[in-house]
Amino acid sequence: MADIAETIQESLEQTNRNKINSRVALIVAITATFMALCNVKDGNIVQAMSQAQANAIDAWTYFQAKSTKQSITEKSLELLKVENKPEAQAMIKTYEEQIARYETEKNEISAEAKGYQKQYDDINLFDDQFDMTDALLTIAIAMLGITSLTQKKWLLYFSGSVALFGIILGIAAFMKISLHSDFIAKILG
């Protein structure tokens, strides 16, 4: 009779172990698949960030060139005014017009550069969110491996919750909904 009870107990334990392992396998498959999709999207976001940053740098370099031209023109204008020659009046008017044009162009370039910087910052928010998603899903997969070894239900639920939170962050990032956590970003940054 003891053998039958032992056999039944072993069968029940094996069935319970198979249920947990089946759940672990399912959660790992979903998590890993979603993580792969997030990595592709995050790679595209990083490329867009690089482009926005390059555009901002180019715009600020152009701004600096205009500032240099304006400064040279202003110094030339000062020299012409100091000379106070009547024939320099036409040149003075030309330099004043150039300085005004440079100032207008610099304002336009500055606005463009700030727009690229804002674009970079906006994109970076979702890059951080995808990074948090990746971190949470990686942790969840590691914990699911431990769950499979220990067969602890509480660990299955906890690691499943971590995976679910990571998936929610990722879906929100795909949908461009900010669930950005500065606290987590500082830890990961």
C-alpha cells in the first residue's frame, strides 16, 4: 500500500512539475519573441537618434559659421566707421544689411538646431523605455530559468509579473505612450 501511495505522490509531483515547466516555456517564448521585436524597433530608434543628433550638430556648426561671418563683418564695419570717409558710406550700408541678414539667418538656424535637439530628446525617451523593457524581460527570463529548476509557484508568478511589466512598457513604447521612469533610467544609465 505504501508503494502505491508513493507512486501516486510521484505522479502528482511530476504532473505539477510539468505544469510549471509548460507555463515557464510559454512565458519564455512570448517574452523572448517580444524582446526580439523590441530590439529591432530600438535599433531603428537609435538610428533616428543618430540622424537627429547629426542634423543638430550640422545646424549648430552652420550657426557658428554665420556667427563668425557676422563678427568679421561687424569688425569691418567698425573700421569703416572709424575711418569716416565719404566713399565708405555705400560699404557701410552693405555691411549693415549683411549683419541684419546674418542675424535673421542665425535665428532661423538656431530654431532648426533646437528642433533637431527636441526631436532627439523625444526619441531618446522611447529609447530609454525600450532599454527598460529589454532589462525587465532579460531579468524575467533569468528568473523563469530559476523557476524551472526550483519549481516554486510564487517565483513563477513573480517572474511572470516582471515579464508582464516589461511587455507593457514595450507596447507603450511601440504606441509612443510615455511610461518613462526617471528612477529606472538613472539606474540603467
